[in-house]
Amino acid sequence: MQTMWAEPPLKEVLMDTQQEFQKFYQENLGLIYRYVYSQVGNSEEAEDLTSQIFLKVVSSIDHEHSRLSMKKWLYLITRSIIADYWRAHYRLPKSSLDAMLEAGWEGPVEVEVIATSSGAEERVERLLQALPEKYREVLKCRFLLKLSVKATALKMGVTEANVKVLQFRALKYAADLEQVVTEQEHRAL
């Protein structure tokens, strides 16, 4: 006995699937492009990445999920593609030390030689002595002792936020002082 309900032909199923994907594509293309563009900041790259995203969607589409889960899946693919892009973009070229030496690199310069020859240590010490006590202490803790903000706060007996403010103000004050000292030295010459 034959049933009254015959299964639709394969061609009709494929056409429905294609139309459904086309509707999904049109609904989400603008959103995905804008999101990708906000992440990479370049329209050409955003277009390329958006096309990669939809190609990946087409190649592994799943018709059994709801539209909401398909949208979540689309954003997961988008984040994955963007992460891959940035990983590739920031991958450092590998070069050997021999190649760098052949190209003329002479290695690191001795810091002590530069500091002694230019009198930088004396200059830094004069600047530090000219700073108010709190500024001097925060700069010594942060830059000479290389303490973290938290450790500096504990040592000085202030909050971490206060350490950040003091450090900013101390650096600004020292820069202004350096400017004055440099101008005085130029006038003396």
C-alpha cells in the first residue's frame, strides 16, 4: 500500500536549503562585516575575512539547528577567524643570530658605557634629589628597585591608585625639571 505523503524530491530540498542560506546570509552580512571591520580597522581586510567566514559557514552548515543557534555559531566562527588573523598578523619573522650579524648588527650596546660617558647617572641623581620626597620614593621603588605597583603601595603605605597618581605626577615633574636644567645648561654654554 502506498502512502499519500511522498517525500519531496532532492532538488526541491536543495533549493529550499539554498534559499534559506541566502536569506541567512543577507540578514547577517552587514552585521558580520561591521563587527569584523571594528576588529581589524581596514575595509579590504574586513571584506576578505567576512568572505572567509561565510565560506566556512557554507562548508559546514548544519540544517538541524534553529536560527538563533546558527547565529551564535556564526559569531563563534567570526571570532575564531579574527583570532587566526591576528595570530598570523603578529607572528614575528624568525631570523637567526648569524643572519643578523651578517647583516651588520653589532649586538647590544653596553649600558654602563653610555651612562658614564654622558653623565646620565649624575643627571638622574640630581633630578631625583630635586624632586619632593614622595615623588623620589615612588620613582625609586618603581624604576630602580623594579617593584610592582602593589609592592610599592605596601612599601610606601599608600593605595595602589595613589601610587599610580604619584608615579604619573613624579614623571611629569621630573620631565619639567629636566627641561629647565637643559635650558640652564645651554645658557651657560
